Amino acid sequence: MTRHEPMTPAQELRACVEGPFESARAMPKSVYTSPAFLALEEKHIFAAEWLCAGRSDALPDTGDYLTMTIAGEPVIVLRDGSGKLRAMSNVCRHRMSTLLEGRGNTRLITCPYHAWTYNLDGTLRGAPAMGRNEAFCRDRIALPEVRCEEWLGWIMVSLNPEAPSPSERLSKVEDLVGKYRMENYVEAFREEFRWATNWKVLAENFMESYHLPQCHEATIGGHVDLMKMTCPEGFPEFNYHYILKNDALDLTLAHPTNKTLAGDERRTTWLLSIYPSLLITLSPGYFWYLSLTPDGPGGVNVLFGGGLAPEFVEDSKAQEHFARLRALLDEVNAEDKGCTERVYRGLCAGLSEPGPLSHLERPNWEFARYIASRIPV
């Protein structure tokens, strides 16, 4: 590169994160708006890392399935006949039609194009009118497997055969919040939607609570004190911060029957940002999460879900608790949608430029360093 050639988005990002956090600035606009940079993210991040398909209790029965797309690759995740969670290609081995859509339950996987049929383990069960093709051998045809592991109640999926397992990669998460027994929390709802913003804008919005008093003034903004917020140094695999909640909302606190948590643990809410795109709010009483995949530079597909700690599930007012949680989170989501879509419109403006970060945005700087470490310059 000569001195007259402009920097690529990857070079701009690398230059942005080279200095110390004390002088950090927001990421360059080009890393949000450039289709070429997004293509690099798809290849070097989304196709290489573990992504979350939601909670394992979303697929309780044999034949329960969901579908997802990872870096352009259609994937099925299902509960097979042995009770195991399994992931595989969602593309027929005949003329390459996609197979299943959305969520549901099925006894067999049947191609909607030519009715080739697969068992729940991906092996080919039947193929009409193929007897005259001498090269056809049913026993040699199966849907390619995709790595799938359960971790603390989450379904984790990866296209990368070399990626360390989630339990190994994320052992420090368990060190931090293992006492909360996240694997026992019960999902009450799950939905998917698309927002008109870059996936990193929404991820960054989750990572910092600096915006809570203003963006969430009508909902949860009054439950936090910015001066009491802690943003510790994160790890290469994730960043985090935590908030000591007041007594304004009982669902953020440990249930009276919870004998595991003590002292400030009973009112501490953790915000875990697991790279690249699993974002978990974990309180003693409830959890909610976002799992993000990009849909163009200006769009993000969001898997959104949440539920309650087992003590609240077992409470006689469980349904009331579920309803209150969902109503609250729907309002919070509406506020976040407005904020993050305004940010994307702003960073596409000609006169805008990234500004300096607050000490409360340390997780954003660490996220930028993670992105920079994955994208070749």
C-alpha cells in the first residue's frame, strides 16, 4: 500500500484498536457499512466460531427440529431417536434443494422437491425412481454432519471441525457464573426477527449499559446506577460486566427459596457477550438472550428468547412471572430497536465520525479488538 492509497476497513479497524483503552474510539464506520468487510466476517468469524441455536429445552422430544443459516450454509438442528442433539446440512444430496424450514417436529426429513427421504441421523432412507441409475447407492448417501454440542443448556453449532469445544473455550464463563446454574433455567419464549442495523451495532448495544438510563428510561433505566457499574477486563473469548440491582423488580433478585446465592450474588445481574454473537443477560431470577447473524451490512437476524430461574418456575405464580418478564422484555426490545437503528442510520451519514469511548464501554473496545484479531489485513 502506498501512502496515497486509502486503508481498507480491516486496516482502519486494526489502526483503531492499536492504542490503549484510555484513548479508545468507536470502530470506523467502514467496518459496519462495507459489504467486502462483511464477507470477511462471514468467512473468518461466523464460519469459524461456535454460534448459538437457542436453548436445548426448545427441542425436548424426538424429531423436534429447528433450522438456521451459518455463513450462508443452511443447517438443521434436531433431537434424534436416541435423544441426542444433532446438526446436519439442510440441503438434499440429490438436486440440492433445501429441506426443512422454521421449527417443528418430524419423523423423517423429506425433500420437498423429489421426495428423497432421510432418517433423523441424516442417512438416506428412500429415493423414488432411482433403481435404474447404476451409480446410485443409498448406503453411501447421507446429509453431512455439522458439529453440535450442548453447553450449560445452550445449543452450540459450528462449521469448523477444529474449533475447541464450548466447554473448553468458555470455561471462564463457568468460573464466573457457575453458581447460578444457568443450565437449569427454563425458556418461556423464543422468536426470530430482523432489525435494520448492522449486527455489530446491536452486539455493542448489549455490551454496554451506558445507554440504560436514557434509552431505557421508561423501563429498566431506573434500576441501575452508572456509578456503581463495573466493567472488568474481559477474556479473548468473551467480555462481561455486571450490575447490582435494587429492589424495584423482584424478578432480578434471587427467589426466597434460592439457598445457593448469598450476599450481593442475590442481586447481581451479569451481562455476558460470548464472541461472536451470543449475548446473555443472567440474573438470579431470569435470563434473556440474543443470538445474532448478519443479513447484509444494514440488517441483522435476531434469535431472541428468555425465561426464568427454576425457583420462579416452581412458584405458584409462575405464569404471572412469565407474563411479567415477557411484557418487560418486549418493551426493552422496542427501545433497543429504535436506538440501534438510529445508530446505523447515523453512521451511514457523511458528516458522522466515531467518537471517544466512556470507561463504561470497555466491552465495546474489547469486542473491536476481537473482530480485528479475526479479520486478515
